[in-house]
Amino acid sequence: MRRIKDDQHYGCIGVGAGPANLSLASLLYGDTAIPTLFLDQKQFFTWHDGQQLPDTTLQVSMFKDLVSLADPINQFSFLSYLHDQGKIYHFINAQFDAMPRREYRNYLNWVCERNENVVFGERVLSVDFDKTFVVETDRRTVTADNVSIGMGTSPWVPPVAMDLLGDDQFHVCDVVEKARSLGGKRVCVVGGGQSGAEAFLDLISRPPGERPRRVSWIARRRNYFPIDDTPFTNDFYMPGYSDHFALLDKAIRQKLNADHVLTSDGISGSTLREIYQRIYIHRFTEGNEDLFSLLPGREVTNVRRGTAGDWSVEIRDIDHPGVATNVEADVIIWATGFRPAPMTVLEPVADRLQREDGELRIDKSFAVQWDGPADRNIFVHNAAPQQRGLADRNLSLIAWRSQRIAERIRGVRKDDQLDSFIEWAAKPEVPETMREMHG
Ligand SMILES: Cc1cc2nc3c(=O)[nH]c(=O)nc-3n(C[C@H](O)[C@H](O)[C@H](O)COP(=O)(O)OP(=O)(O)OC[C@H]3O[C@@H](n4cnc5c(N)ncnc54)[C@H](O)[C@@H]3O)c2cc1C
């Protein structure tokens, strides 16, 4: 395809139109001083559609939509969506404990449809800088004052599986499509987070003719641990904590992310309850003794083709490292997570950007620190958990983060919400002589 030059100069161009950049697109919408364009390589909007298993729900509060926590009267709020669709009373009366994931996806799609600055079917190839940003896509060349990178994540499997993926061994991101016909088979699910739990629950919940013969669930953690979604823990997912975290020493930040991983990556309590109740019924009331095997505290060390064309999954007990056993399976589902998508589009400016341990170093406005002009910025979403904590890679703070970015672009600064009840850091003593100066 021949690329054309777009004559419009933009205030901000977004690479990717997932929730992160859609939040920014919504907050900037209608601001005539800042024309925007948000591009996504997908032909049309989807949101983890390959993983939209029945009855799955969001793991964050329903208030944490694209805009509400930063701009509650914004036209792209979840409430506006419900109202526009005429189903606001029904949603309330349904008394969902958590937002159905499919409904959140449909809300995002509605946002895309109403924002003409969000364009699908256009892939960004590169971002360069020559007094202004020059963005090459597979269709055109566009220029902008700012670029917002929201490229999301890519599925990840351990090296033992990387060359083996196909129809009988796949990442959980394809579970809807590839796990359709598993009746009578032996399936091995690897991964003890929410995605692994959902895949396991889906398989053991199928009606008899469609149900696998056996489902093994392997997890490295020593048990199937829940997400901690309690009040004080959720204060980690407030703007003030993100700012506090950013000022800590690197070693402390790393330790906190490791210590607090279950505040973000654990399994929803409702999913765990459902799994437990389902396996109780299978074992004690229906006599399906052999349907499942639960193997936490195990690590997959190798995968080989078995003699019958099946898979032999070698696992190591993490508390008895010398002991290896095998799980035989016809199909393996890797629920082993996602990693930040490589930001290859930034290659033309790569040597101008600062880095910190594999992440682009960002300032308070999520702008990458670089040697270019201070009013020309590359913002990054969901790409700095080592600098901003675990909240940086989930939906909790997307509205606030986008607000920070929007304010930087506009050159304004509004007040944040009140601080947490918790005092995260000891406040330094201010000497009496200085008190007046500090107010
Ligand atoms: C199944 C699932 C459920 C989740 N549920 C929750 C939850 O309940 N709560 C929570 O807090 N978090 C959740 N997350 C984690 C996280 O919030 C989501 O992954 C979220 O979608 C991240 O948003 P994003 O915009 O950063 O990235 P994405 O949603 O991945 O969007 C990135 C977009 O960038 C596009 N793109 C990439 N490269 C280019 C390019 N070169 N040119 C143009 N477009 C490009 C991609 O096509 C994609 O559409 C979930 C993740 C998964 C996988």
C-alpha cells in the first residue's frame, strides 16, 4: 500500500487503542486545541476476546472505567454507556458482584464507536523526531507534538513451550477458539493465576459429553492463592501510593512488587469458591473421582512428545527439587501470563530515551525522559511497574494516569483526590523557623 501524507498536525497521536489509550482519547476528546488520533493495528475493536470465557468478571471496581475517577462527568463513562443503551436500571437491579468482563468489553467498543479519532486497521510502524514527531503507519505519515504509547502486552510461555505451540498446545489467550472440542481428552492447564483458574473452571464445568476425561492444574505457587482485594490493600492502587512508590529506592520497589504480587495477580475469591464447589460435587456427589488433579507447588521443566502422539509434561516439586514426575496430556493450555509488548516502533529515537532496568524511565507525567524538547513528549502506559508499582499494569489507575498525561499536554495541573488514610512515609520534621515559609 502506498503511504500518503496526512496534512493535519496532531497534538497527540496514540499507538494502540486498548483501555489505556482509550482513556486518554476520551479525556482529550472535543478539545479543539489538541487534535488527536489513536491508531490500532486490529481491524476492529476486541478486548481479550480469545479469553472471554462464560461468566468471567473484572477484578477491579466498576467505578474504575476509562474516565470516571478523573472526570466523572465525562461523556465516555460507564454510566453514560449504560444510560445510552437504555439499560441503566437493569444493570443496577442485576446486582452484579463484579462487572461482567464481556460487558466491560462492550462498553469499550461503544467508546471506540463514538470517538472518530480512534481508528482501527492501521498499524504504526515507527516514531521518529525531527522538530516534531513523525509517525509512519502502514497507510500514511503523520506528525504530532506528543505520542502516547499504549501497546499493551504479548502472551508469554516458558522457553520449554516456545517452539511447540499449535492446536494441541496453546496460550490461554486463545482458549475460547482452541479449547472448543476437548471432550474425552486429558488436558493440562499450567498457571496458577486468574486465567489458569478460569480455564480450569470452564473445563470441569462442561456437560458430560464435552467434558475432558482429566484436567490437571499445575501452578508454581504453593497453593491457588486469592487476590487480596481488601480495603487497606486497595490503597496501594491509589494515585498517592503510585507517587510515593516512585520515590523509593530501586531495591525497595523491587521487593514491594514481589511481596505484593497477590494484590494484583491472585485469583478472585468467587472463582476459587466456584472451583472448590464444582470439584466437591464431581468427587462426592457425582463420583467423578478421576476428573481432576490439583498440582500447586510444581514447575514445568520439560515437555516432550509421548509415544502415542500425546504430551509428557515433566514437573518438579518446588519443595523436593530432586523429584521429577510426569503428567500425560493430549492438550496443554499455558496460562503463564503476558509480558509488555516490545516497543519496536520507538527504534528511530531509541538512543535518545533514558532507561532503567529494561523499562523506559518516566517522569511524574508518565513522559519518557529524553534529550528532546520538554514540550514534546512520548508517554507510556502500562509499561513501568518497576517505577510505579503493580497498579501501573492494571486498570485501576488508567483514568488518573491519563489525566496526568492530558494535563501535561495542556500545560495545566488540577488537584488530586485526597490522600490515603495511611501515611505511607514518615513526614520529615520541619524546623520551627521554616514553618511559616512552608505554611
Ligand atoms: C483476560 C484478561 C483480563 C484482564 N482483566 C483485568 C481486570 O479485570 N482488571 C485489571 O485491572 N486488569 C485486567 N487485565 C490486565 C490489563 O488491564 C489489560 O490487559 C488491559 O487490556 C491493558 O490495556 P492496554 O491498553 O495497556 O493494552 P491492550 O488492551 O493490550 O491494548 C494494546 C493495543 O495496542 C495495539 N497495538 C500494539 N502495537 C501496535 C502498533 N504498532 N500499531 C497500532 N496498534 C498497536 C494492539 O492491537 C492492542 O489493541 C486483564 C488482562 C487479560 C489478558
